[in-house]
Amino acid sequence: MSLDPAAVAAAVDEVGRIIRADGGDLVLVAADPATLRISLALDLSGVSCEDCVLPPDQLHETIAAAIGRRVPGEFELVVADPRR
């Protein structure tokens, strides 16, 4: 099983566009092929309304779905969300 960093980055950018529309950003911290762990950070420093950004659970599901469309197989997704 392989974790393609380019495919992960494309998925993160796809969801990141939604976040950037609200003034935030989604940052790929790491995509580790050895552990199949994908770590992301939600940056809300430019957001005036944190509640306007996708709620944490919905954000996680949206990111997982976007990555799942590009990365076959299982992976662990960790999202550092300052709202949690």
C-alpha cells in the first residue's frame, strides 16, 4: 500500500479552497507512507467567524472523503483543529 503525497496534497487543496473562502486555511503537516498517517492543521488566524467554517466533525468527514477519492486503501487522518 502506498500513500501518494501528491494525491494527498491535491485533496487537501480541494478542501482548503472551502476553508480559504472563509478566511482560514488547511495545511498539510505530514503524509507518512510508513504509518499511513496524514496530519493536517486548520489555520483560523484570518477568520472573523470560526463558527462559519465547517464544524470539526463535518470538516474531518469532508477531508477524509476528498483524500479517499484519490488515495486507495486505508489511512489515518489527524486534523489539528483549534476549536477542539
